[in-house]
Amino acid sequence: QVNSKEGEFQCKEKHAVLLSPVGKLEISGCETGLHEIKLPKMSVLPSGAESDAWEVCEGAEEMTEPLKQCTAWLHAYFYQPARMASLPLPAFHHPLLQRDSFTGQVLWTLLRGVKFGEAISYKRLAELAGNSRAARAVGGAMRSNPIPIIIPCHRVICSSGRSGHYGGGNLMKEWLLSHEKLQKEKLA
């Protein structure tokens, strides 16, 4: 780690690109933890052949431990959901998740409280995070989530049952929710 002018630490960030059933996921992080998962924009739902895709196409040789954990966790998410509970979550090293803010509180509440195959409304998540009148702020927190899929903002839906918006696009959100529902039924 290197000191910057402001006296804060700057990370030696590493990147990797994973070919997944939903397209190329770009992950980044340092030795301390995962910084970000960037989702591709889906224009069409993946077909059967694409949904079997999995490989680390860039950055495999430079992966930090948190990036390796992230890769293992995402692989389990897509292919072996029963294994997810036994895998460690990668450490997170993004400023949004370090600060004691409502957004951070919402993201941590979502991560800990909404399990695979479940969904929660913006309003209910606001209540669980400590402010029942902050459903719009929850939407803002979902938009700023640096670690989608692992911090499952796709599981947050409108009270009406509509899926609501998603950073990876609505097709991606629908695919992830459908994937979890199908996998959960298989495990039952």
C-alpha cells in the first residue's frame, strides 16, 4: 500500500474478468478485499450453451486472495448454490462498505438478512435497516452497491411485486431471480 497526498492508503488494485452465464463480470480488489463487481448489460437472456460458460479470461495470474474467494463464491452461486454457505465471503474493501452510513447499513442488512432465493421490498429493507420511511434511500443504496450478486441488490423488489430497476438491467435482474428460484426448488 502506498500513501497518497491526502494521507489515505491507496490500494494496489488487481482486476480479473470472469466469463459467466450472464456475460463477462469484471472484478477488482486488493490484498485487503474486494472493491467492485461490474456487471455486463444483458440485451438478451442467455441460451443453454451460454449458461454453462465459466472461465477466468483475464487476470488469473495476478489474483489476490479476496479475488480468488470472489471467483469461487460466484462459481458456486451460478453452479453449486448448496456450497455457498460453506464458502467464505471475500473481505470487502470499498469505502461505501467501511463507512457508518445509511447506505452501508442497508447493504450490510441486505447481505446478512436476505437469503438465496428470497426477495424483499424496498420498504421492508428500509425498516430492517432502521428507517421505515427511507424506501427511496434504499433504492439509492441499491444503485450505489459496488458488489452486486454477492450483496444481492437483485433481491430487492417493489412492494407491488414488480422487479424494479437494476444496475445490470432488468433482464439481468429477472435472470438472477429466476436462477435462484429454480436452484432453490432443486435443493428443496
